[in-house]
Amino acid sequence: MGFDNDGNVNENSVEDIVSRYRPELSRIVPYLNWLRDNASHEVAQSYSNSELKSMPFPVYDSNLLAFVKAAQTTNLLDRNYVYVYSRNRLNSAKDELLFIQDAQIRDMDDLAGILSKYVLQGMTRGSVWAEGVRNGVLYHCIKKMDDLVRFWGQESDRPLG
């Protein structure tokens, strides 16, 4: 990932994880309501022009494209997401959802790996973006990451003693 510890906290401590992820998540959390509301809906349509005998191509919902663009501007995307999948034995959307449900603050990099799979694969195979919305994985992944950062951020913001 493209995050660096600024040296003020121990690397991979809860405070470090929260401080690295909070600003990145702030760019994609605004899409949570849209992702939730469109789970199990089709957010891409196929367009073809039979008169021109053109190949059909997907036409995406503008909110989906805005979400993908926002995700691409974060440091959350990791091209090595395949290691997250092999290490955690994730083979299906059901496996992903079960992992997300049980994830803790120390699993933030793995959650980012799940997000990475959908965003990066969708750049070459457009149906993946729509699939991530439809099966709810994108919503649940981002929601879990946000919930963990909010919970642990409150813990670390409290004065000691």
C-alpha cells in the first residue's frame, strides 16, 4: 500500500492504522448510502446499436463511476490483493462477506484488498464493478472499514488516565 507511518506512533498500532485509513476512507464513505440502496440492483446496462452492427458495451450508473473514480484516488488499492484472497481462502462473495463480518482493526489491509479486487478487476472487466454493488461486498467492506476506524478512533482520541 502507499501509506507511510509519520513516525509519531508505533507502526501497525491501532493509532497508526486509524490515522492511515481515516483520510482515505473519507473519500469513499459518501457513497455508502448509494451502495446500500443499489445492492441487488443492476447498475450497468448493455448498449448496442443493431443498425451499426456494433459490439454491445456496458453503460454504468454515474454514481458507480464516481465511486470508482474516488476509490482510485485513495491509497487503499493494492495490486497484490490476490495474496489477501489466497491467505484468507476467499473464493466467493459468500467467503468475502463472512470475512468482512468477522474482520477486526488489524484486518484493515485485507479489507482494502477486497476493495482492490473489485475496483482493479473492474477496470479490465467492467461487470466486476456492478457485481460488487449487486452482491453487497463493496458496501459491507467499506461500511466495516468505516465502523472500525470510527470505533477505534474514538478509543485513541480519549485522553489517557
